[in-house]
Amino acid sequence: MGKQKAAVIYARFSSDLQRDRSIDDQVTLCEQIARREGYRVIEVFSDRAKSGASMFERDGLLALMTAAKKRAFDGVITESLSRLSRDPEDTAAIFKRLRFNDITIFDQNGAVTDIHASIGGIVNSMFLKNLADNVRRHHSGRAREGKFPGALTYGYRCILGKPGEREIDEAQAAIVRRIFAEYADGKPARQIAADLTREGIPSPGGGKHWNHQTFVGGMMGRRGMLGNRLYVGEIVWNSNRTIRNPETGKRTQRKANPDDQIVTSVPHLRIIDQGLWDRVHALCDQRASRFGHDRRGGVRRGQYKDHLLSGMLCCGACGGNMRVYQVTAKGGGRVACAAAIQKGTCAHRKSYYLSGLEAAVLDGMKANLANPKALIEYARAYHARWAERQREISADRAAAEKQLNKLTVQIDRYVTAIGESDEPVKPMMERLNKLEAERAALAARLEATAAESNVIALHPAAIDKLASNVEVMHAALSDASRLGADPAKAARYRSAFRSLFDRFLVHPTPRRHAYEVTPIARLSVILGVDLFPKNRNLKEMLAEQGVTMPLVANETIPT
């Protein structure tokens, strides 16, 4: 009698309204399928409250696909193919990768074949579209009736026993009128938010702090409180549509077809008189003209989104995030504490040139981390706060794993596109090379956090290696113009920089004084974890997915 084949189970439910019991029920059914097909179950993978419309942020499925590459099992058992994915592209990719590793998918109807995978992907995709169409039709019907299919708007309250109907909340309506009146009188939105916060008035979300973006926020026309036409007695529905970015998995809003927009008059819900509304919007147009239509919030959309220190700058006074909030006349970005500028809850209101902060960080990096004596002192300080650092490591590991999963999905999709394309693949390869550099750096960071869980002893060779790497990284990052010509190399050095540093504290300084920045670095890189880990070449990435491309198989990722 031959050895019994091994299988794993995959279970998923898509809504927060469903319960974990759904997972248990699916596993029970899959165990019955395993016995019927003659397999023994060795592991269960699952995703809770995750949509099947995308593979992004589905840790259980990605862990299954990673394990499949090791060929540790012979079958994947799931309640139905839709549990794996409802997207035709993802369904085909999952089926293709598992088949390449000699792994069979089973559902209630037996083994899944090429035809089942193809038809199932189409049917599951149609289910999602039909469901979305039905929900949209229902919501549109409610909007035409003067009812609200969406969330509760500040200034109103629900009417008990009458779903979808609203009435004015006079206490909140008074705050709405105040906001409109103060804005019309010329008071800046940030000042209005700071005053409301200081007076202890709860924000629309119930929190203590108001944000000026609540009034003027939104990149698709006026979508903040000042642009909400419900305040003048009109329900505007279906003005925007939501679409998922296939490369990142994020939901993006775009303008809907004007013909699909529904406007319903509800005069009994008017809070703002027409004269005040007109004055506010005349001032909005004036300010938009003064600062440029793409600079309503102070910064052009997309500009400085991915600078060297993006997401790493923290306020030295309150510990909160610092962000680029302004572009100067010469095109330079200025950084400030978000809590101070947007909420008025921090006294650190000074702003800093982004270029000056980058220069201070790079110069400090070379002066200290390329110095072996400074590295030894840094390690001694680390020992003193080892226990505290363990809590930080846990959060850092979770964030790195989440981002690594996203990159894994993106790389798989580009590899598939290269293998199936009849067109020139150079542009796709350039993007793939950049993603691989980021993936390798994240994998190294996870290795570093594992190593950092132990109190360490320094090794002279490791210190010398780090000092040498810092010298190379400083030279590359300081010459931004040369580095920008090679996206893959730029990604490699930026990823190494983020593996070395966790964040930077920007301390308040008097006007025209030198910037003071304290780096919070990762000592684990001194252990010998390479800042520039080896990337897979294109041939290796293609081979992992079962793709053969002789024309590009010898292409390698720049180093």
C-alpha cells in the first residue's frame, strides 16, 4: 500500500459581519473532502474578513503559495474555488503555480481541472460584478426617494424606526454654521480646527481633535464639509466610483459618469443659507486660484510622496508624524509636525526644508555610522534598552511581513506578464527589478529582527563591513541625480537605508539654527545582516513560477 498523500486546507470568509464559525464549518467540510479523496490534512491556512477580489493582504493564501514552492504537500482542499479567489487573473495564476509544483486543487466537486479553473474564475468574477450592481441599484433607489444609503453626516441624526431618514441635530448644526461663517470671514481652516479642538468640541468622528482636512479635504473636487451639498438641502449620490488598483490592491476613487449622478432635493434638511454657501465657495475658488488648482491642500498631488525620509520623520516634541505640507516658490518641500499644523495639539510649529533634513541625516550617518568607535558605543546603549526594543521589534516585524506579502503579489504578476507577453518586456523588467530590490531588503529586515531578539556581542569584521557599506550608501544617496537615472539601483540603496534606520526625531530649534535630528537605527545590521542582500535574477524569478523565457532568461538585476 502506497504512502497516503498530504494536503492542506484553505478557508476564507469575506465580511466582518460573518463569524469565525464560518472558518470552522469550512474546515470540517474540507476534512470530509480529504477523506473522500484519500488525503491526510497536515495544515490549515485561513483568511478572516478578507475579500476574494484580490490577493493583497491575504496572509493565509500567500503563506500557502510560499509553502507550495517547497512541495511539502500534494493537494489543496477548499470549499469552493471562490474561496481561493474571485478574480479570473488570480484564479488562473494560483491554479498555474500549484500545477507547476504538482499540487492538485480539490473542492466539493472533486479535482479542479483547467476548464473548471477558467470557467470558475469567470463565474466568480461575474458574481462580484452582479453583487456590486445590485447594491448600487438599491442605493440609487434610496437616494431618489430622498433617503440616505451612506454614512451619517455631521449635523444630522437618524430617525428611529425610519431607516435611511435623517433630521437636523441642532447642537451639531450650530457648529456647522459656525464653521461656514468663520471660513467666509477669512479665518484659515487650520485655525478653525485648532479653536474647535481647544474648546473641547467633539469632532465628527467622536474624537478630541479636529483636522482642517475635515473642512476642505479631498482630491476630487470639494469633498470636505464645506463642499457637502446636503447642508443646502440636496442629496448628491454616485458622483464618484471606486476601483481597485490591480498592482497595489488599494481602492482608488475616480469621477463617475455625470449622467449617473443622482441629485435629490431635501429642503427640510437645509442648514446653511444660500448666501453664506455662495460666499464660502467664492472664497474657495479664490484660494484655489491663488495657490494653483492642484495645490488646494498645500502640496501638489503625488509630489514628495516617496522621498528618502518618507514615513520616517517624527516630531521630537510629541513623537507624532512629520509630513511635507508646503511647496515653496522655488519648488522645495517643507516638513512640519502634523499634530501642530493640522490639529494644533503640539507646540512644535516650526517647519523645515526637506532638503536640509536629508542633508543633515546623510552627513550624520557618515560621521557616526562609518566610525567603528561610535558603533561600539551605540551597541552598549542598545543593551541598556533591550527589553523595550523587543516590543518595537514585534510591531516592525508585523509591518514588514505585511509589506513583503504585497510585494510578493506584485512580483508574481509582473513575472506572469513577462512570461505571457509577445511584446518587448524591458519596461516590465525595469519595474520588476525595482520591486525585487525592495523585496530582498524587506526579507533581510525580517532576518534582522529575528537576530535582534538576542542580546548581541559585537564582532570587529561585522563593524568594518557596516562602516564600509555606510560609506558606499552615503556616496550613492548624496548623488541623487546620478542615482535617479537607474531606478533599480535607486530602489536598492533606498531599501538599504530603510533597513538601517527605523525613524528620525526632529527636535525644535530656534529660527535659523542648524537642524537637530536624532536617528533611531537598527543595531541588527551590525550583526552582519547585509544592507545589500543578494537579489534573485530574472531567470530565478521566472523559474519559481514555471515560466520559460529564453530571450530574457539571462537578464540579471542590476547590482
